[in-house]
Amino acid sequence: MAAEISFRTEHDLLGDRDVPAHVYYGVHTLRALENFPITGSPISVYPELIKALACIKQAAAQANHELGLLDATRCDAIVGACAELLEGKLHDQFVVDVIQGGAGTSTNMNANEVIANRALELLGKKKGEYQYLHPNEQVNIGQSTNDVYPSALKVATWFGILGLIDAMAVLRRAFEAKSLEFKDVLKMGRTQLQDAVPMTLGQEFSTYAVMLGEDEERLREAALLICEINMGATAIGTGITAHPDYAPLILKHLKEITGIPLVTAPNLIEATQDCGAFVQLSGVLKRVAVKLSKTCNDLRLLSSGPRAGLGEINLPPMQAGSSIMPGKVNPVIPEVVNQIAFEVIGNDVTVSFAAEAGQLQLNAFEPIIAHSLFKSVTHLRNGCLTLAERCVKGITANEAHLRASVENSIGIVTALNPYIGYANATSVAMEAHATGGRVYDIVLERGLLSEQQLDEILKPEVLTQPTPLYMPPKQ
């Protein structure tokens, strides 16, 4: 027989509601649960957001205490509750849906109620005894959802970006290791999927590392844009109900708590309505996704086969690839990263539309901006780590096949062009294509170069980097 659930009664502007006695959230959160049954994902799926809210509420309590607006006993209780949230406790009490109306008010009130009720317990009181410590009167003093929510989103995103940069560095180092391992493995480069000129497999893998390194820097640049917060703006940026000295004080405490080089926006009215920093960050995340997807396309193509494709590299087999074709193995890790990239590109479109849709002094659509950014950051981070650990580190090269492709390729005629001239090189290439013969053999048969000269010109170190023009000895 199920245990009987007890309730406590809470009141808001719409009237009284019974709230389960054991939960830390209150009536505002309860109504949001009923109003927004959208995704089935609560905001607790993004722990960085919960921790960011805790940082802001703690900093606000400390600032208001310094200003004489909050007594030491209540301040200490709020700070204690926030400390538990920063440790990862009570995150299951953040239950409102990630997509919600109200510009994030439900998220802010969920935080206010959880912190207030935990603080009441620390004071020796019961949940719901708000006459001793109130979610709005004490936890939310000097604040509005309109400065708390975007500021929390920026703090949370900063934490997320650091994690993503770390994951990208793991993947970059995996590619760098493969670049070193494959530095002497000769292969044919391709343009437009046609044979081009020789290169090494190490050079090919080095490009993937360089692309990641570039995007690590772009993310660091974008992160600086989200250091500007609007705490102290309250409703629309005028600072109504906040103490004149509140904004610099909460900034001081928030910087100490988070370690982030935060600054207060010079114009709080502008900062309260402008989502440009989120648009910029989303664009950089899309850049990361596009380049990462291109890399995964290459890995799938280079490993295609194993007999009827390019078959130049082998991806580590991770699972059976088919329920009907015995022995088939698919490039499942690059495929999942491709799909993450598609999602991030779509998230960027969502962020763009949501930022554009803001009206006058507030953007009501920041919850979907938050949801989109957190998904992109989280999934890209997981994708980079998965690609590094379960794919890149186990890649091997089919060296004999790669070397044979170079020797049999018509593309090496490009290397001979400075020595035999463009017309001769073109004629040799056409004959090789028509007959299936090797460029090397045709050049010898025509007497255009000697075997010694050909061997010198076609050395791997000559083929894969700029070198002084080789002049054939005088006859």
C-alpha cells in the first residue's frame, strides 16, 4: 500500500494551493509544472545553470547584507543553502521545464523557493514557513528575473564553454598524436574527390588538429563577450527597487564566487534586452560543429570499404553494423558526431530567431536560447570526448594500399610538370588514363627523364613539401 502523501498550503496571487510537504519548491514552481508540460526535461538536466543561479543568489544575499537590507542570520542561511546547491545537492528539486513562458520567471522562482525552504530548515524552521524567510522578500531582494536569468545563463555558459574547450583539446591532442604516428605514410591527396597530388597521412590528420585549435581560440574570444552581466538592472534596466550601491557589490561577490572576470554592463537597459552575445556564441558553436562534421565526413570516407571503398584507414570496430549483413562494421562514432553537428546548426537557427523576436525592454524567449545553447555545448563536449576515445585513438593506416595508390596515380604527373613541361605532362597523364599504365613507366619509355631523375623527384620528402626546383643533370 502506497504511503500517504502529506501537503502544505502555499499562497500566491491566484490563490491557495497544496504543495507536497516533502518538496523544496513551492506554489510558483507547482503552477509552472502544470503550465509547461513541454519537453519532459527539467532545468536540472543543466547542472551548470543550477550552480549559476546559486552563485547569483549567494552573491545577492551577501551584497544585501552589506547594505543592511538582510540580517546576518538570514544571509547565512541563504548562503548555506546556495553552498549545498554548488555541491550538487537538491538539483532534483529544480523541476520546471527547460522550455517555459514568462522569460524565465519560473526558473527564477524555482530557485528562490528551493533556496528559501532549505534555508528555513537550516534555521530550524519548516518548509513553507515563509514568515521567517521568504522566497521573494529575502532570497530575491533587489533582483528581477530579468537580470537574474540572463546573468545566470552567462555564468552557466561560461562554465560549459570551459568544459567544451577542454574536450576539444583532448580531441586535438588525439589528432596530433596520429599526425605524428602517420608522418611518413605517403598517400594521394584529393580535390573534388579526384586524385590531386601526394601528401602524407600525417599532414592530413594535422589539419584536423589545427582546425580544432583555431576553434578553441574562437570559443575563448566568444566567452569574453558573455562576461558582461546586468545584475542590478532589475525589471528593465533602470534599477528600480535595488539599492544604488547594489550593482557593484553583487558584481564583487559574484566574481569572487565564480572566478569569472565579470563586468557590469555600462547600459543596463540595453543589456536587459540585448541577446547579441548569445547570438555570437551560438555562431561560434555552429562553426565548431560544421568543421567537426567535415572532419567526421573525411573519416567515414577515408575508411569506406573495406574492399569497395577508399579503405585508406581503419576505424576501430565498436559494434556490429547490421542485423542482416554478417561481419559488417559501420563508422558509428563519426556518425553520431555528425548528428550532433546537425543539431547544433539547428540550435543556432533557434537562437537567432529567439534573439530577433525580443520586443522593447525584454526578450521573453531566453529560455529557448538557454536550452539551445546548453544542448549545443553539452552535446559537442560529449561528442569530442567520444570521438577522441572511441575512434581517433584507435585509427590505423593501410600503408601498403596508400603507397600503391600513389605509385599508380596519374596525379603524380603534377610533380613532373616543372621538369618535362605542361604539354608533355598532359600527354603522359592522358596516356596513363587511357591505358591504365603508370606515369613512371610512360615517362621512362618516352625518354623524358631517367630512372635516377624520377626516383629523386618522386621521393616522399620532395612530393609533400616545398623544395628547390630539381634540375636534371646535363646530358
